[in-house]
Amino acid sequence: MEISGAEIVTRCLKEEGVEFVFGYPGGAVLEIYDAIHKQDFFKHVLVRHEQAAVHAADAYSRSSNKVGVALLTSGPGATNGITGIATAYMDSIPLIVISGQVGTPMIGSDAFQEVDMVGCSRPIVKHNFLVKDVRDLAATFKKAFHIATTGRPGPVVIDIPKDVTIHKTSFDYPKSVSIRSYNPPVKGHPGQIKKAAQLLADAKRPFVYVGGGAVIGNAGAEVTELVKLLNIPCTNTLMGLGALDGTDPNFVGMLGMHGTYEANLAMQYCDVLIAVGARFDDRVISVPNQFLSQAKKIVHIDIDPSSIAKRVKVDVPIVGDVKSVVGDLVNLLKESGQRPNEKALAGWWEQINEWRKPNSLLYTQDTEIIKPQYVVQKLWEVTDGQAIVTSDVGQHQMFAAQYYKFRRPRQWINSGGLGTMGFGLPAAMGAQMANPYAQVACITGEASIQMNIQELSTCKQYHIPVKIVNLNNRYLGMVRQWQEFFYGNRYSESYMDALPDFVKLAEAYGHIGMKIEKPSDVEPALREAFSEKLKDRLVFLDFITDQKANVFPMVQNGKGLNQMDLPEHMRGMQQVPFENNRDYGNLC
Amino acid sequence: MRHILSILIENEAGALSRVTGLFSARGYNIDSLTVQTTEDPTMSRMTIVTHGSDDIIEQITKQLNKLVEVVKVIDLNEADHIERELMLIKVRATGKERDEMKRMADIFRGRIIDVTEKSYTVELTGPGEKLDAFIKALDPATILETVRTGASGIGRGERILKI
């Protein structure tokens, strides 16, 4: 039996086990929407802006390890999705974005709502397809899902001209797929893994640095086993948070531009570094030369060869799936019994514990003004550290990363690579769809939330009971912080004037709004929002917070990890090992 | 340093733009690029001449390999190789210049493939330097038009780029 291209699209999605499609209809995809109307394989979620469709699909994927699917119409629908696609690309999220296209005879004629989506999205997709013949449609979907989910994952765009959705052919979904030019590696080279084990055994100051690859690659358990087996300190990047439990004693906090004192110094002064699914990016190690000014041996485990030796030369590159490679490394260490020198390791821990002592995340509590850090801490307590937390971009994102101690992978969802404001709310929707019984909180700011505020309407339609924690400081906080530090307090365009009344706004969309202005009201408000009584409601918590709060520690651009700007109580503190002549070696 | 990369790539619409897009997006240089299908019509062979430090060339190679349509990439500089480029050059050939031009083409083993009363079109193949040398040897005023293909390269001996 022959069916239309549009029906084939729905059948392909069914074959791939898709539960939700986030989208927005328009001329070029009307056939597909008609086919959606006639099926019950999956649910369609109607967003209010295409960017939100892609973010929601992205977070659906991040929070569930399934593939997110977004459906956009041609032209403006497709270009509205671009920011979402770039966001997913930078963070390596498996995503299928289906865009409508004008009919094949019209392509290139500047037709109504025509845009070259394959061209527009080319630099920000893992791969993309323009399907010109309905007979290629099913095979293209199979390939697209395969490419999106294997190797280093990423978004794949399928651009489908309208006539292709109308044309008919028989449907036969391929069972398997083989692409001769695409064979991502899985197993790491055993010889290299042996070398890594030997380096660890010879290490005096070993350190594990875990990135988003460990979360996406489901290597949390393996990383934890490695860290526990050898009892070595471990840091997670912004994207890696949750890979090792944030409350684990071996966890020294996040590292990088706003990393903890102990994580950044351990990164700087370790002698053997195991990098797992991390890419030494500028917000993490700052300047490579500074980072490498203390000699260290580096093992870099990553599925993407191009991530290796991109910013930092490494001693033992291991290309492979991080779960498999770290698993093999753990097994090898178990068999061989190789362990770092006990005495040296004890000295290293002593050093790290000294670095921990001053508590670089300490802030001054206030009885009058709500500190943003305090809200995040209380959120952690109220949700037992179990909520799925999404964020937008800016100071609140860093506070969320620093103060919400993520317990497990896929619990923390943020736009790390691209830094997309407006990500948080649609991401919370996607995460809640994937995890209907989880508590989902969106930590945001009054500026970011307004970049996709229209999704409050989507949340109403689909009864999505996320809790919005708005850290409202009436500033583009991170912009303001940089202007304070680097631009002589000239707050150019960083003040958010004419803010809406968020309580009324939430209510206008049919939700519950709360305005919290006193520190003593923070916890009660959170408890109420997360209470059983409101578990089915979206609650918008508008916390009026300190306008002058800054994120510390901070590694300024161009500085080394041991040249942090420290919080007030640590100003002037030396950023070196406390004693240079410990018996585990001269560090400086 | 100058490198010459050989790429086997699926002969599909848009594949070339993925390669050139990669170079421009990441700030790499393309000095020349040639491409044509191979004996297998589903596969194209591309030769890119580029320059950069060893680190950059390593990144270029890795990034090229990441493109889904790229089957294989080799850096021909890693071993002995041959490269050839084709040039068609139209020169003024009048009066006593006419004989001189013919001699020059012979010296460089060029072939005159089109003749008018006033001009010759010379076909010349060889490594890029040879073509450069030919141009240099001519009086610039006599050159009417030049077309160069950019280099194509192949490994010497047993070194073969094939799937």
C-alpha cells in the first residue's frame, strides 16, 4: 500500500519510539500536521515560538537520554529554530529537527516562506538532509536518527519540501543502517588504556576532570567507580555536573571561570589529569599556556578525535565511548591492582582539604535583602537535591551550578556551550514531559525569562507544573558584573527597566505567581510552591534579590586558574599549594 | 607550512559546501581546491592545498573526518607524492613575439591548443612552481588570460587512497 510522505514521517517517528514532537504548524508542513491529526503514535506539543520547540526537544533529550524531535515550518519557522539547533549542537545533544520546505519545483525561486534551511543550518548541525524524493524519506529518517545518536551526538535537520509530503510511496522502514563514510569509534585502544592506568599508578597528585561527555555518554557510574576505586579528587565542568554526585566527598566542586578555589587549584597543580568527555574550553581552563605552566601528564578520553589536542596537547589520547573506555580502565585497575602511591595521595588530599577550608562559595547572609545564592541553597533543601533544574544564562546560571549540588547525571540542564538566554523555560517543559513525576525547577533571571516568556501559555495548555525560580535583580547580572570589573561601573544597557509585574503576568497566563522580597520568606515560599497542594500547578516565584551580588570565584579572561578573583573573605589569599616542600614533591 | 590533503567524499549534493564551509567557519585557509568524481561515480576525490602549523593541519584533518560524507582524508605531505596542476594561458603572439612564445611553450613542454592571428593558448601541466615559473618567464604585457585548476595530488608507489 502506498502512503503519503507526510504519513511516512509519522510512521518513521513511531518506528523510532518517539513519544513527543514539539512543533508549530505552517504552510509547508500542513500535510504533516494532517497526518499527525490522524495518528496516535506520539503526542504533539504546540509551543508558542519555534525556538522553544527546539529547546524543549533538546531538554527532553538531555533529561531522558532519548532523542528529542522538533517540527518546524519552512522559512521563518525554520530560522526561528536556528538558535535552538545551535544550542543543541554546542552541547552535543541528539536531536531531530524536521523543517518544512517549499515544493521542489519552487526551490530557489525566492518563494513565499522559502529559506535555504540546509544552508542556514549547515555550520550548526551534525548533519542535515534535503529530501527531494519521497522514496528516500524513510531511509533518510533512519540515517538521521543513527547519526544523531551515535558517536558524538548532535542535531540532525531533515528538510522536507511540501510536494514530498504529498507524494506517495510504499513504506518500508529500514531495519538497520550502514553509512560507509560514518563509523564512529566505540572501544578505546587497549594499549592507551594501559598507559593511562600506569600514569595513574605513578601519580602523586591525580585529578579527574569530568565534562558533559560523561553525562551524555552515560558514564556517570563508571566515573564514580574510578574515583572511588582510587580515592582521587574529582571535578565536574558546568556540563558535567551530576556525573559525580555533588555531595560526594571526592567531589571538589565545579571548576573553571566560576569554579571553586579547590577545584581550580587542584586542576592547576595536579600531576596526572584524567579528562573524561571534556574539551578544555576557554571557560574551563582559561588560557592553555597558564594552565600548562605547571607540568602535568594528561590522559584525554573523548569520542571525538577533534576534541583531543584542539586546545591542549595531551600525553595519552584515548578515542572512544567514555562509558566503555572508563569501564575498561576501571576493570584494568581492578585486575592489576595498580594504585597511586598511598602516602603521596594522602598528602594530596591534605592539600585539597586545606584549599577547601576557607570555603570559596561562602557569602554574607543578609536579613533584609535576599541573596541569590541563598535561594538556590534553599531550593536544594526543599527539593531534597532531587529536582531536575534547568537554567537560563547569566549569574543565576552560575549560582545554580555552584549551590545546587546535583546528585545524578541528567539532573542539570543548561546551555553551556552556546549560552542561550531563553533556554530555561522551554527546557523545563521538555524535561517535565520526559519526567512527568519529577519536580522540575527553572532557575532564571528577569531578563532571560522574558526571552521565551510566551511559553507560559504552552505550560497552561499541557498542564506542565514546572516551578520558575526567578532571581530578579533588575539587572543583566553577569553583564553588570563584567561592567563593574572591567568597564569602570559604567552599566551600559544592563539595567532591566520597565519590568512586568511577574505575579500578574503568571496569573494572566493562568498560573500562580508569588513575589518574595524578604529572606525569611524564601523557604516558606519554596515549600509552598513545591507542596503537594500545588504539585499540578506552574508556580512563578519572583524573588527580588540583591542587585550587587557577584559570582565568585572568578577567573578573568586571560588569567590562569591560580589567579582567581576571590570572594571578600579570601581576598589576597595565595593561590599556590600551602606548603611547597611536602614530601610528595615540590609543586611550584 | 603548505600541505596537500586528499579527500575521498561521497558524491552528494552539498558535500562540497560542507568542506568549504568548514574551512571558512574555522578560519582555515584554502589555497586551492579541485574535485571530480572517481572511477566509482558515487565517490569524489578532492585535493585541497592549505597551509598552517602542524596543530592546525591536525585539526583540519580531524574536522574533515568528522563530516559525515567524508570517507577518508590523507595528508599527502606525510610521504612522497606527486602533484600536478593544469594551466591554460592565452598570450599575445604577434610579430617576433610569435616565435618566441612558441619556443617558450616548448621549453616548458606546453602545448599550443588554440591559435589565432594574434594569440596562442598554451596548455601546461606540472607542479604549481613550474606554472609559476612559466608565468614569470613571460613578459606580463603579453599575458591575456590565465586559468589554473589548482593542484591534484596522488601518493607515490604503493600508497593508495581508496575504500
